[in-house]
Amino acid sequence: MGRDTGAKCKKCRREGTKLFLKGDKCYTDKCPVTRKSYPPGEAGESRSRWSQYRIRLREKQKARRIYGVREEKFRNYFEQSDASTEITGEALLKTLERRLDNVLYRSGLAESRDQARQLINHGHIEVNGRSIDIPSYMTEEGDVVAYKDSSRSRDGLRSLVDEDNPRIPSWIDVETDNMRASVLSEPAIEDVEESLQVNRIVEFYSR
């Protein structure tokens, strides 16, 4: 599978909003979106009117970039959500939030989703005591996500844990000393940090 190696801050500027791809930097004045709110390659605000197709496409692309999901996987998530008994948009968000890389990021055990994926791929993370190296692994209520014993002793990895993270959602309980997080329930939509208009994503795939 190919990797998107483009500049992260340019992705945020392209979507016109913070996608929180750079961890703590996104919450500071150093964030390029704060200083340059217009898309890269433009000298200022564009005067062109966006079509409904472009509006829906950009919302879909924004969600993909936030969660680091490639198009085929994202479409599969949508089709699964559309076939569920829940509201399609809410089911899609819950699916994205349940990904292991997202849980690791949301719990403050990684500074960004990209970093979370790297930690998982390198074999530092386990779920319920079992090593998991798949970032898209779907967590369930009752799962315990933690660093392996061999990884917890590394100062470099321990420094990644944010002990004062104010953004931990209500459906995750974190033990920073033990570098672990417990999934208490299914994701709560009101805890989703990024502003996504999922109805536009539904309209894009339903056209």
C-alpha cells in the first residue's frame, strides 16, 4: 500500500480547516492554517463558487485525511455504515473512531494519528494482551489498548504520553502511568473533535 507523504499542513490549508495532523502544533499559533487561511498556491481568498459536487468531495477528502484512510478502505467503511441500522453518517464516524490508531491518538498515548500508526506498525502496541500491528484494527467495548511491557521501559516512548491531555473523550479511560487505555463504550459522536458534516459525505457516495 502506498503512503501519502505530502506536507501535512498543506492538506489542512487545502481543506480550509485544521485536520489535527501535527499533534500539539495544531493547537498553537504556529499552525499555518491560523496564519494562512487560504489554500496553497493561491495568493488570497478564491472568488470562484464551489459546485455542490466539489463541496461534498472536499468534505469526504477532509474526513479521509483526518483519519488517514485511503479511498478504497473509506468507501468500504461507508458501505458498511450504509447497510447498518444506524444513521449512516453517525455509523461512519463511529467506525472511524474505533480504529486502533485513532484510539491511541484520542487517549493521548500518541501525539498524532500518523505517529500512532507508526507505533502500531513497529509492534509497540497490544490489545487485551495480544500484539496488534494493524492500525485499522477495530476496537470494541471492553478492549484494553496498551504499550507492550518492553516498550513501556523506553524513555523515548514514555515521553509521548500526554499526562494532562484535556481532549480525552468520555468513552475512553486512560491510565497514563501504565500507558494504557480502556474502551468504555462505543464512540460518542459529541466527542468527535473535528467538525465534519457527514451528511455531505453521505450525499457524495449516494449521488
